[in-house]
Amino acid sequence: MSTESTESTDIQDRIERETLIAASQDRVWSLVTEPGFWVAPTGATAVAGQTTVAHDEKYGDFPVRVEKVDPKSYVAYRWASAYKGEQLREGITTLIEFTLTPEGDGTRLRVVESGFAVLDGSEDVRRGALKDNTEGWAQEIAALKARAEETA
């Protein structure tokens, strides 16, 4: 019962993914509100304005700032995936938005990462970040779905 789609629009500015997860909204919410879960577990919980560092053994440190939290339905983060190890600042971050909607006995999860077109640096940097994150979200959403459904 999964539908997934990927599209890049707005002059290569965004990645959009959506899937139906056979798990409660509470369960999915508990997973998407760990800042940086898509990089590495941090043990933190999303609190607007808070910055956490997600550390990946292979790729290094990624600061992740919680931008907005609407309990059980929406959480947004900023991170600088193309500028690993750098402090978050304007011009190097993309915005990741997770929207949860109840659907039947499951939860529809929509993920949008935007801001690639305005990243500092060359067109190659922007295209590379978009390509890497497009591939990464395919893997991360599949892993998130599996974790959520495993305990549902």
C-alpha cells in the first residue's frame, strides 16, 4: 500500500517525496522529530530554534536546526548538506519539511527539501547537492517507512 513519487521542479530547486506508511501518525511523528535522523541518530527531540549536530562516520558532522514544529503534523529543519562541518548560515542551507496526514489506518508522509537553486557556489555544487540528496531521500524514506511499520 505504498505510493512513492519523486519530482524536481522550480529550476532544480526542490526534491519532493511522498509515501503512505502503515503506522499511526504518532509513530511516524516520533521518528521524524529527531533532528538529523536522516544522517545519524542524535537522541534529540525537535524544538523550534534548537540546533543539533548529526554525526555520520563516513560523511562527518552536519548541524541541523529545527525551524518550525506543528505537533503531529509538520516539522521543518535547515541543514547544509553540501557544506558538511560548516556552521549554518544563509546561502548554504536547504529547508527540509515533513508533513504528516492521517490516511485510513496509516499516515501519509510528504517530504520536501528546497533551496538548492540559491545555494552559494557553482552550478556544479548546486547540482551535486540536488543529486546526492535525491538519491539519499529514496533510501532514507524507505528506511523510515520500514522502521515505522516494523513496530506498528
